[in-house]
Amino acid sequence: MIELIKKIKKIKMEKFEQLKSLLEEATSDVEKTANGNKAAGVRVRKILQEVKDVAQEFRKEISAMKK
């Protein structure tokens, strides 16, 4: 049981770190988009879609733990 709890905590932290990494990756492109760079806007939208997917997967994992 303790091993399962450790594994769950590790998974949660990995997902959280993945979300943080994606948002940090988008930072410079968000600034470029604000300055009118359309290509940067495309990259930001792509990263935000990845954020959405990872967050949804993370949410499912957390919900499954409650059951």
C-alpha cells in the first residue's frame, strides 16, 4: 500500500512538472505574440493544446484516486 502511495505521488509530481515545463516553454512565444509575431501565436496555441491534454489526463488520474 505504501509503495502504491509513493507511485501515485510520483505520477502527480511528474504531471505537475510537465505542466510547468510546457508553460515555461510558452513564455517567450507569448511575449512575441504580444508584439505581433503570428508564428509565435501558432506555437502558443499548440503548447496550450498540449497543456489542456496533460491537465485533462492529470485530472482523470486524480479523480481515479478518489474512487
